[in-house]
Amino acid sequence: MGRAPCCDKANVKKGPWSPEEDKQLKEYIEKHGTGGNWIALPQKAGLRRCGKSCRLRWLNYLRPNIKHGDFSDDEDRIICSLFASIGSRWSIIAAQLPGRTDNDIKNYWNTKLKKRLLGLPTSHRKPHLQQQQQKKHQLQEQQQQQQQFFPSSFAATAPFSSSAPDLEGIPISHLLNSLVADPTHQSGNLIVFGGGDHHSCSSSDGSSIQIGYGRDFNHGLYNGRENMGFESHLYGGLETEKLLIGGGGGGGCEASSIGYSFGEVKPTIACPTDACHGLYPDGRSGAATDTSFRNIASAMYHC
DNA sequence: AACGCTCCCAACCGCCGCAGT
DNA sequence: TACTGCGGCGGTTGGGAGCGT
């Protein structure tokens, strides 16, 4: 036989927690711990709540050292980078941000970061005239920043937007669309990878055009973290007829200059756990997955 | 002041893997 | 081995807050 039912659903309270409930739960856990059994906890603590609800409330709100409020630029970068590398594994991302909860990060991503990277306004509320002017100014600044990172032909053009330039007549957005839809695509000269220092890769040899986002995207991740494989800064380049997506001084630049076809390089695609050491066609070691590739491609497309 | 719209976040829901029976 | 509960996770949602009209 199994265990007792989780909770009497008809007899548990739902909805927002009252300060009294918070106090009750906090005091109980501080005194007795969770006891390794969340389901039994509410009854012991005298709460008419589901165990799962108690767990969530404790983990996301009541436990000590929870950080609420604005995310720092560094936190932004870490979230973006990890999302590009491993996708929506919020618990793993949260583990890299002390004091932040997966729920917080998920909310932050869905409400702000995603929109920001998509280039959408964070608010759809109609701005005041003054705010509109402010916004215009911000846009100009943003465009200047983009110009610093993107080459002149891409300046002020959000990557993979419908207004992005074409590759031999094919809109970049379409290429990336098919890329995202079909990661097994082998026909193109498409290279995807991650890893390394994007600065060294972002410099093209003149024949290539960088498509990318995230100036200094990964800045801050190299302070002892690169061996965790979080680097997957996403920018790409059109090198003559080759579409390059990826990042990384080592991987990025080497692959772009070597010019492997996508089929050849596919196995090297951004390993989510150690993107710096992918398995390159010339035999260097590492691993990669379709999922990580898809995540990166997807993130690129959406960004 | 009232209303409508949008954003944001806390909380819920449902699924999955693991472990107990 | 099959069944079931638990813990954990990611996706989704409801409602309060803020803002414009």
C-alpha cells in the first residue's frame, strides 16, 4: 500500500497567506524544521493548508536570506546566459543566484527580461508626453549602444527581427525559424556553439557580419564560473556564405574561421554543462545536445 | 470619481522521477 | 513488480496595483 493522501483538499485553505499564517509556519519550521515531510507539516503546525502550499510559501517567501526586489545587471546577465544555455531550468538558474528563488526568476524572466531582449516595451501603458520624450532618448541611447556592438550594416536593427537584412535573399529570421524548427538541419553552412570569450570572437575579419545581441553579455561569468559551462553568449555572424551562431573565443572564432558545415559541427553544439570544451570535428573533447542547440537557437531567435 | 486596461507576482496546477509499501 | 505518495519542478493564472482616459 502507498502512503496517506497528501491533504484533504476540501478542507484546506487556498489563496494568499495571512501574516498570522506566515508567522505560524515560520515559527514552527524555525523550531522544529520541516521534518522531511511537508505533507504532515501543516497539521503539526496547526495550519489549514496543503503541504505543498506550505513548502512553496517557505521556499519562496519565508525562509531566511531571501532576496526580494530589483535584479542587478550581473544577475540579468547570469539569467540570460543560463537561459540560453540550459533553457527554462529555473531551479538550476536560481541555484546560481543566492537569495533568489526559481519562482522569482521565472517571474522576472517572463515579465521583464524576455520583453527586454525581445525589444518590446516593458509596459504597454501609454506614456505621458514627457515619458515619451524620455523613451525616445532612451531608444537613441540604446541604438548607439547597439551600434557599438553590431556592425554598421546591422546598427539599430534587432537581430532576427523582420527588418533584419537577408542572407542571399532569405530573411535571417526565416533561416533562424527553420533552424529552431528543425535542429537536424544539415544542408546549410551553419555553425552553432558556445563557449569562450566573446570579445575575441566578436571581431570579424571584415568579410563577416556579426549578428548578435548582448554587448558584454557574459561579462561577469568568467569569475571562476566558466568551468560550469554557462557561457553561451549568443551572437552570430555571416561570414561570406556561412551563417555563424554562437560565441566563444575558442569555439566561436575557430569554428568560424575553419568553416565547418553545420553537419560537421553539430556534435559540438554548446554543451550545457561544459560549453567550453565541446567535441570539435578535429577531435577535441566534449559533448553537446540537440536540446542545448535548440535552446540557443531558440534564445537567439527570440532575442 | 469611475472605469478600463495592463502589468506583475504570489500561488496554484499538473506532471514527473524517486522511493516506500 | 505494481502501485501509490512525496518532493520538486515548470507552466499558468487570478487578482491587486498602477496608470490613463
